[in-house]
Amino acid sequence: MQISGSGLRMKAAVMEDTLLAAPTLRIALARYALVQGLQVAQIAACNRLHEIEQRLARWLLMCQDRVDSELLPLTHDFMAQMLGTGRPTVSLAAGILQRAGLIENLRASVKILNRKSLEGAACECYGVIQHFNGGLGLK
């Protein structure tokens, strides 16, 4: 888990029995695993091809999609780890996005100010990932 929240867990044996008894669930989980693999491949290409500002915008949008809040409890150090770069690089990129009025950098958090414009600042990978997830009814 990257951001605090809630989750569910169950014993592996219970999950195995459930998957055997529920083919619809088994198919849904297989599709989810496929989409996750596609997302990993897309992000790997993104990290190689796109500028840090675009990647940061994409990653912030993806985080907001999952927590459904404008305020994201993320430090620049953590964002740097997630984006595979150094904290100073993320701080510079976050400063660019802040000066553009897209985000506000706060202590140990980032606030999304203008989601639509942040989507415009993100690379096309955000839309591709949204398309993958849309096939599963996910954000």
C-alpha cells in the first residue's frame, strides 16, 4: 500500500476454494492480472520516454484516482522512489506543476488544484492506462 487506507485479506486456502467455486471471479481476477501487466509495461515505457513533469502528473492522477481526494499524503522523497528518480528532480518537477497552478506542494503532501489541466500536463500514458482500467470498470 502506497497511501494509507483500508484493505481486505483472506487465507490463501479460502481464496483457492473460492476461485474453484466461482469461475466468474476467476475470470475477473485473470483479467485484472492482465491489465496490471499491461500497466506495468506501459509505465516502464513511460519512465524511459517521457519527461519527469509528465510522469509526475501521470502518477499524481493515478494516485488521486485510487484515493478519491484532492489531498495526497505524499512526500517528494516517496514520489522520487515511485518515479525512479532523485528527490531534487521531483522537487523541481513539482515546482513547475505548482507554478502552473496545477498542484500545491504542502508539507508531506500534494494537493491537486486543477485536475483537468494536470491531465493535459501528463503524457498520453495516463489515457492508455485509463483505457486498460476502463475495460474492468476501474479508475
